Amino acid sequence: MALMFLNGGAMRGGPLHHLLDGAPLVAETTTAPKYRFYSVGDRCPGLAPVAHGGAAIEGELYDVPMDVLRDRLMPAEPPELELGVIELADGTSSFAMLLRRPCTSHAELYDITESGGWKVYMDMDARADVRTDREKTS
């Protein structure tokens, strides 16, 4: 079994949650405040580690069997993401999907760190606020 931090469509209620094949939820938690959070073309979220200016990002921690990780979760991930290890708020480590370095896609990346989490960002009101902020900085 492997601890896997999920912060997108595989969380409870998400369209990819069934891919967990019943893996148990360990905790609702956040990352350590060492990450920027991006929307990859509004299709999926991606974490990016940073030395400065990071924030804690909300997610769910699951105890996922390695074969489920290999055979179900990883094949469903978009090419913009890769498996990595992150630091959680309590200082422990976990697998998570990170933005691929260097980015190999032409999908637009939107910095949504201020939303604090994918579910908040995907809420239509929150998305309108983020897009308004994005337009102000363009």
C-alpha cells in the first residue's frame, strides 16, 4: 500500500474516484505550504513545488494498493502530470501528481493557488473570481 495525496477528480464525489477501487481514505489534509497550484487548461489540477510563495493545498490522503496505483490511477493521469513525492502539513511524505518538469504540453496553466483547492476552484463562483483576477494581471 502507498499513501497517495489526491487533489483533483479522484477525490470523493469526483468523476475519477471509482479508479481508487475502494482504497480507504486516511485523512482530509493539506500539503505543507511549499506548493503553487495550477489548473491545467481547466481539465485537471497540478501541484508545483516552489522555494518561496507556496501555500497549503487541500486534498485527500488514501492508502492505495500499488497495483491500483499502477494499473488504474496512473494510466488515467494526463501527460502534463507525473508521479512525485510531496510534503504534507504534518511533515510526512506522500505520493502525489505534480506538474511535469519541464512542461510538455501546450495547455494553458492558470495559477489557482489562492483558491486553496480544486473543489473550491471548480465551483462556478470561485472560477469567476479567479478568472477576473487573472484578467487583471494580464
